[in-house]
Amino acid sequence: MKLGMALPTAGAHASADAISRVTEEAERIGLDSLWSFERQLSPVGEVSMGGNTFRMPEIYNTVYSPLEALAFAAARTSQIRLGTSVMVAPLHNPVALGRSLATLDKLSGGRIVAGLGQGWLDEEFEAAGVDKSRQGAGFGEFIEALRAVWGPDPVSYEGAHYKIAPSQINPKPVQAGGPPIVVGASSPSSIRRTARMGLGLNPIWFGWDAIESTVRAFHEAARDTGHDPSVLPVVMRVNANPAAKPAEGGAAPDGSPEQAAEALSRLEQIGVTEVFWQGDAEVDEQLELMSRLVELSRQRG
């Protein structure tokens, strides 16, 4: 089981010094990956998601741009993998994003993981001048175009939403076929699309029942479309730090380091291949808790 943590790129704890410290310490203590995410703006009024209205959490008032933050981290490390979880694909052009990710993969020596999602915040789509019809099948086209950009020249692609004339597009990524892609999919249709395209899954921890159901559906869809589920990564994001004190309910990734370490074997049995934690605690506290978790996971083998 691989373990990772998010860079402090959002909220009150975000700073160049904090990113540097987490980057260097994460590699030193033996974490496998570091992650950043995208939030282009934080509306001051109420927003809507899934029929619910609410105000954006204060942490989104400051969010560093993810690829620039990962480039900053890449220059300070030599081995740790660097991923996005997630970037909102429809807000970008697949050629531009493909070149940026390939450049970063080249400069980091092949350590990039491309975590992509369809997005949900209407105001971000409005600001980007992109219609939300780019979700769904359009998202699938985006992935196809992105893979084409990473493939051999001359690159070309033609779909309903994206077209690339036969072109030389470089640099190419270090990783054959391009960086691994994991998708922040949650609906049944998006999980099936992710499996059908042979991509990895990037679910969020919402409890044991939810993660078991999500991974089971993903693996079933993979088998149904001719893919081997065992080779498709499942990178689970925990939107919290390991807790300083044991939580009620026993082993869980959002409990204490001891409870989180105990949960890893069950997650592995479910089919999760990697877990990373994205919390908002002070940097030294996060690093102390993650260091304990890494040590405990080693002891468990």
C-alpha cells in the first residue's frame, strides 16, 4: 500500500516555506507521493452542488495553482511521486494541459500522476467560458485527446468537442504512454467510463460502505470491458489529517495513526492501492502524524 499527503497549497497554512518543508520531509520519512488540487475561484455568495446550496469553505479563498506547486516540489525532491487530485479537465485545453503535464513529467524524471475530474462549480465554468456540456462524453473526449498529445507525432484527434490537426507536439512525457491518469469519478456512469477507458480511480473516503461499493463497481466495470482490475490504480483521498487522538468506531483512515495503519490492510483487500491525506492542520502537526503513520505501516509489513 502506497501512502501520500497533500501539499499545503490552500488556506491559511499555504506558503512557499510550508510547501518546501512538507516536500522535503515527506521524501525523508518515506512517503510515496505528494498531491495538489485545483480550485480556480471561490465565489463569495452561495453556490450549488447536487441540489444543495452552501457557502464555500474559507480554505478555498487561497489555492495555489497545482502544476506550478508540483514543479516547485519536483525541484526539491528526487524520488517521490507528484500528483494532482484533481484538476478540472473541462476548464482546460487538452493540448495545453497535455504539454504542461509532459513538461513536468520530463523535468521530474517521470514522477507525475494526472488526477482529473469533471468539475461541479458553475462559476468556474462561467469564468472559463466553457459550457458544462463538456462533462460526460466530453470528458471522455478530453482524455482521448490528452493521450493523443502524449503519443507519437504527428498527433491528431477529431471528436465532437476537441480537434487537433496533424501536428508535432512536444516534449513527450518520460513515462511510456504518458503519466498515469486517475479520475475523480463518483457517479455510476463516470465510474463505468473510467473503467472502460482503462484509467485509475480517485475516490474520496466517505466510510467503509461507500468505498467498498465504489471499488466493487469499478472493478466489475473493468472486467466487463476487458480490463484487468488488478493493474488499475485506486488512489483514495482522505479529506482530513490522521487524528491526534483515537476516534470512535475503530480502524479507519481518518482516525489516529494507529487506527489508520490498522485500516490499511482492509483497504488493500478492497482493492485500494494508495491512500493520501489532505488536511488543514499546521504543517508540523501534519508531518508528525504522517511520520507516525508511516512507521506504524512499516511495522505491520
